[in-house]
Amino acid sequence: MARLELSNLHAEVAEGDEQILEGVDLEVQSGEIHALMGPNGSGKSTTAKVIAGHPAYEVTEGEVLLHLEDDEFGEDIEIDEDQRTWNLLDLEPNERAALGIFLGFQYPAEIEGVTMTNFLRTALNAKIEEREELFEDEDDEDEAEDDEGFENSPMEGPADEGEVGVAEFQGILQEKMEQLEMDEKFAQRYLNAGFSGGEKKQNEVLQAAILEPSVAVLDEIDSGLDIDRLQDVSEGINALRDEQGTGILQITHYQRILDYVEPDHVHVMLDGQIAKSGGPELAEKLEDKGYDWVREDVYGTA
Ligand code: ADP
Ligand code: MG
Ligand code: MG
């Protein structure tokens, strides 16, 4: 179990002083589905990027904390008392990812000659290695440094200690793809080459299934999907929650995906703040009445 906690989060554009987030409060726990809704330009994507540690934004006030429970990494890693709470704002993006935060589209566009399988295995091993470094006992440090000169190319070759090897990874991938009801051929394709919009979104879900994050932030994963793809992607998101207890922060402008990925909590963002929170009924009300209704309700004017 893990809990991501944003409190009084203020952020501005790094190059300049335009304030975008003006005090965001939000808590997402493993196993919960939260919908973050709001009109264009309200600060939804900025919230996602600040959680992930995007360098374009500077946090000027507030906190992003991640609280971990004992069992977070299974038997791999024992969490000490002083390693239960992490201030994500002090950490690099890859360290945040290693602690269990997933933000979609963390992969480059198209890379020639790299299959999805290789890409996903590399991503998983990078996470495992980073996690070992974060939780490493100080006595082990010298040993880890000695190893460094002998690392294999990340894309091929036998696995280092602690890494997932090619054969083992095939098993993991197959299981996850079955879970998501994805076509096996997918994994043999080259990274993003000729992928349709829908396939890219499915890849995003597959990546989250492989990395098993505590909290996945999915920004407009529903945009541009036809109804069949929307259903496939939605089933995948539900599986992340049901099969591996991932908490979901589902960012969306439209109510439509929430018919398939039913949120426990719905939040409406306006002008860089969460203006309203509620249950699924809030999303339905937005569908009927639009965002101006929230603005009127909160500010007394549209
Ligand atoms: P949303 O995802 O809710 O549509 P964003 O978080 O993308 O909104 O943007 C919120 C506001 O901040 C918008 O007015 C946008 O133009 C501005 N903004 C976001 N990122 C930047 C940036 N890197 N540089 C300048 N303005 C930005
Ligand atoms: Mg600045
Ligand atoms: Mg956005």
C-alpha cells in the first residue's frame, strides 16, 4: 500500500513567473481510482508533470509526499522506519518512478530497431536498479560501485544480478498481455513505429502493467479513441487496479471514459486548484451541466 499526497501545491513555469498551480490538495491511495477533471487550461497536465518531476515547472510552495507501507515491494526490499515517507520534490524523475509513480508517455517517440519487448524489459530493469540504489544499505555501496564498469549493454546480453533476464521477462510479458487481452504480435513490433493512437494508449497501459506502480497518472488516455479502443484501454486500466492494486489518477476532460473506468472519487480543477470533489455522481452532473456550473457554484459567477 502507498499513498500519494499533494498539499497546498503551487507551481509556476520554470522559465518565467506565470503561476499555474495555486494550491492543489489531493490524496491518491493504492487501489483507488480518482478522476481529475476540468476545463482546458485549468492545470491538470501541469499537476501530472509536477508529480513526475518535469523540469519545465518550478514548485514554489507545498509538498508532494509518498507514503509507503512495509509490503510495498514484496520480499525484495525491507523498508526502514525512516524510508516510509518520501518527499518527491527532492527526487529525480527516475527515482520517483522507482518508488512507484508512473506517468504515461515517459518513453521516447520512435527508436529504430528496438522492439517493445526490449524497451519494456529495459524500463523494468532500470526501475529495479534505481530502487535497489534508493534502499541500499550503506555497507553494500562499495560493492555496487565496483560492479559499474562491467555493465552489459542495457538492450541485450545476459542479465546482471537482480535484473530480469530475457527468458524470465518473456513470461512476465506474456502474463501481462494476456491480462490486458493484447495481441502477442504487439511485443515484437518496433517501439512506436507506425503505432496508431489507440495502440500507443494500449502500450501506455502495458507499460504500467509491467512496472506495477503504486500510483499511475494517466493524462487524457481517452483522447482520440474510438469506442472499441476506449473499452479495451479501460479494461486494461481496471486490471491495473484489480490485479496489482495500482492507484489511478485518471485525468480527463470528458465524462465518457468514466462509464468504463468507474472512479471512487471525482475532482474538478479550476484555475490551478481543486474546486470541487465528490463521487461518481459529480462526473454525471458535469456531463449535464458543464464546468460553468462548478465555477458559478464556487465563485458565485460564471
Ligand atoms: P490542462 O491540462 O488542464 O488543459 P495545463 O496544465 O496543460 O492545463 O495548462 C494550464 C495553464 O498553464 C494553461 O494556461 C497553459 O497554457 C499554461 N502552461 C502550462 N505549461 C506551460 C509552459 N510550459 N509554459 C507556459 N505556459 C504553460
Ligand atoms: Mg520561475
Ligand atoms: Mg492537459
